[in-house]
Amino acid sequence: MTGIQLNGVTKRYGETEVITGLDLNIHEGEFLVFLGPSGCGKSTLLRMIAGLEGVSEGQISIGGREVTHLPPGGRDVAMVFQHYALYPHMTVYDNMAFGLRNSGVDASEIERRITEAARMLELDALLKRRPAQLSGGQRQRVAIGRAVVKEPEAFLFDEPLSNLDASLRTRTRVELARIHRRLNSTMVFVTHDQIEAMTLATRIVVMNRGRIEQIGAPLDIYRRPATRFVAGFIGAPAMNFIDVEPAGENGGRLLVRLPVENIVIPTTVATGSLPSGQLTLGVRAEHVVIDNQGPLAGRAEFVERLGDRSLAHVSVPGCPLIVVEIPRDYELQAGDPIRLNIDAAHLHIFDASGIAHHGG
Ligand SMILES: Nc1ncnc2c1ncn2[C@@H]1O[C@H](COP(=O)(O)OP(=O)(O)O)[C@@H](O)[C@H]1O
Ligand SMILES: [Mg+2]
């Protein structure tokens, strides 16, 4: 079996458990992204795969070989960090060659690999320079190049783009996607940035407090978040959440009462699947619509014209502020009254334990 397998991987620092019984199959050739808030255990997990951090319990296999107790050098992976350290006194070429020379690769093979990596990363013209003579983006490409020339079974990236400015980050992201297409190697990438995750990943692993909340393709996670945590973490603007009460059913579909003047609206969620207790309705900005007959009467507090789309932040008495995507050129100003409806087919219901119940 190829790829990377994690079996019941647990990590403790003293009494504190930071990764809990984690099972995961990373497929050969996929671009897998660990996404989650700061402190949820992403780096710890990646460092355990790399062998830089010991495992308290469980096993790790890479390329079909158990590596749980092998040192980093025996694992055939290459890691790229946020704070990549290039040797300042060495040229770009020597920086890329250094690790290979140490592991006894012969000079002609080193040259072949560096020439190929330099062409792919557009570093050909820079091979004789020293790190101080490079821009931040170029240095980051050298750090990636140093990993590429190792021709590893898998690449491990720990927030490698976080130090770059916004436009360079976008370009380097595109670059990484291209590199992945060309090399077809397994890539595991850690980020707290959901846009990065959405654009790069074959599959996203959403993490929260050392556990996996959901694994799936980016759009599947966006459309059908498994939990309230995932729903709130993925998507910008964040999903709107409104506390609601169950109000019976219509043909087996749940009706919910909004915290506003006794208004009841339909959902497409089957009542059979729902536990009792507190419910929360979740709906994304693009699924709240302006509707003069709509049940929610509010007032625009703030209108954001973002160029490609416009968002209105609407106050409805009794509800938290609701973010609504409005037609781009729709005439609306702060203070204007507005009526809203919620698209029953695209709302989510979260039960008291945070588990999502989708309609459809
Ligand atoms: N060497 C360490 N000793 C004790 N706790 C640590 C150590 N390294 C990380 N942690 C804790 O483990 C948790 C996960 O950290 P980390 O994997 O760095 O998270 P992330 O990369 O998702 O931001 C955090 O609560 C952090 O404080
Ligand atoms: Mg980290």
C-alpha cells in the first residue's frame, strides 16, 4: 500500500493530549490539506509524520512501510516550513545540493535534479546568487526546490506561504498547484487559511482540538459541513447562525420557529433524524434572499461592495446580524429597510451537540 497511513495516532505532552487517536489514509498523489485554527495540532501531526516529533501511541506508515520509530532521514519525506532557513553563505545551487551531497548522491545526478527543479521553479537565472540577493518569494521557491530535488515519497508543508505578502502568496499558491500536477507526488499541507485550503486541496481534513471534524473535497465540505464548527470555519463571510426552536413538521420535514415575532419557516430536513433539544439554523449569505414578501423584516446596517459581489449586514430584531449577498448593483444603503427570506433547500440545522442535519 502506498500513500501515508495514520493509525490511532495520539500525542501527549505530559498530561496534555494534543492529538487524539487519529486515523487517516492519505492517498498516493493527493494534495491533502490539514486545516484548522491555531493550536489545534496541525504542526504536531505533520512533525510526527516527518519524524521530528515522537508518537505517544499509534502507528504511521509511509509508502507501505511502517516508520513510526524511524528517524526523519529514514522516512523519504521532505518538509518545507514557514520559516525556511537557507544557508546565507551558500549559493542557491549549493543550498539545493547540500542535502544530496550529504547523502552521497553523485555530482552528475545532483546537477540533473537541480537543473530540472530550477527550470520548473524558474530559478535557472538565480542559481549563482546567495539568499540575500533574492526576494522573499524567490527564497521560498528555493526552499521548495530543496525539497523537490530530494525526490521524496511525500512533501510535507507547514504553512509555507504565511510569510509572503498577499499577492505573492496567491502566485506561489498557483505555483504549488502546478508543481503538484507535474510531480504527481503526495503532498500534505498545513494551513489555518481556508482560502488556501479550498484552492489547493484534493481533500481537506478539518481539525479541531486534536481531532478530525471532517474529511472531504473542498466543495463537499463547503456544501455539507458535518458540524457547526466546520460550518463556521469554512466560507467567508462566515455562515449565519440563528438559534431556533422546533415547531412541528410538514410532510416529515422540520418546521422551525425563528426568535422573531413567532415566525415559522419550513426546512427540508427530515424530522426523523433529529434529536430533541436546542437547534441552530445555519445559512450562508448567498442563500438569504431579498424578498418583499419574506418573513424577516430588517434594516441594512452596512453594505460592502467587494467588486465581484456585494454583501449587506442586516439587523432583524431578535436575531444576530444577518449577512446577505445582494445583487451586485442593488440599490441599498445603510439605514434602508429590507425584507429577507431564507432558502429552505440550502439551510442547515445543527443540533445541541453541533452535528449538522442537511435538507434535500
Ligand atoms: N513541545 C510542546 N510542549 C507542550 N505543548 C506543546 C508543544 N508543542 C505544541 N504544544 C501544544 O500542542 C497544541 C498543538 O500545537 P500545534 O501542533 O503547534 O498547533 P497548530 O500547528 O495547529 O497551530 C497547542 O496547544 C500547543 O500549545
Ligand atoms: Mg502550526
